[in-house]
Amino acid sequence: MLDKFQELINSEQPVLIDFFATWCGPCHAMAPVLEQVKESVGDTARVVKIDVDKFGEIAQQYQISSVPTFMIFKKGQTLWRHSGTAPASELVRLLQQANA
């Protein structure tokens, strides 16, 4: 899975990763927000959810200590990181900025 993750974040287009857990209330609250973000950015960026309990190796590598944690990657570089909830408008703006 780590190889696929590396392939994903090395993409030419920005990728928003949502590190979440099924038991996390704020993570559930972010689900409809992320759907909004997906609709807004369309094919210009990807939005991917990573369950930290299923993919602990990835969570450990990126030092995810709280959920939700969001990271935006492009060409393998971390462009942005945030722990806690975030408004759709901010996430969309950041992804559009990453595409500029």
C-alpha cells in the first residue's frame, strides 16, 4: 500500500489526503464537506481518504497523531497540512492554489 500511496502523492495534480478513523466524530462530520470539495474541484485534483487504523504504516510515516488530519501533496511534496476540521471553501481554495 505504501508504494501505491507514494505513486498517488507523486501525481502532477494536487491530492488532498484525509487521514481519518471510523471512530472519530469530527471525521464523520467532514465527510459531506469532502464531497463538496470533490464536486467543486472536479478532475483538477483528487480527494483520498486514508483510514489510520487500516494503514498505520502510512499514518506513522507522516506522523499523524490526531484525526482528522488533512495534507495536500503535489509531485511528492507536502504543500499544506492541517489537523482538525476545515471548511470546504478553504480546502477548495488551497487545491486551486496548488494547481496554479
